[in-house]
Amino acid sequence: MLEDLVSCKGKLVDKLKCDKETTSRKRPENCVKCKSKEIIGVEVMGGYDGVLLWECDKCEHTILRFKKETTEKYLQLAKGLWTNPEDWGYVPRSEFN
Ligand SMILES: [Zn+2]
């Protein structure tokens, strides 16, 4: 997923598999797609200090924590810091509630 983001020329947020109009400040109870309860918080280092978005551990559907524009801003910040996708601080935090 993040390799796509780094090489992408357009809006990064548009590459995410998610409903861009739906945001959730708190960890969602269930995945909107597959209803799985295994939602993980995803932290993108260099972008936002904390969980930036939520991702379903089963189907990888993404739920934004912030508005689309805000998420884009943080993703762009991270993109500027990390040139090698291997270096991206992609930290799933299953313990985060
Ligand atoms: Zn799911």
C-alpha cells in the first residue's frame, strides 16, 4: 500500500481503499466492509504523531481518522521525509484503543 503512495503523483489520500467521506476519531467497532472487529490503528511516522488512520486487519479497508484534506496533508509530510518506501514508519498499533 505505501509503495503506491510514495510513487504516486496525485493525491495520496485518493490511493487509500476507503470511504473518503467517513471519518472516525475513535477506533471503529467493526469494519464497514466485512464487519470484522479487528481494526488496527496505523501510524505513519513523519506524518502525524499518533494514529493517522484505521485499517481492517482482515480486508485492509481503511477508515480515515481525520478529514480527507487533513489526512492528505499528513501523508504529504511523511512522503517528503521518506524517499525509500522501506523506511516508511508504518506501524500498526493493535494495542491502541
Ligand atoms: Zn474489513
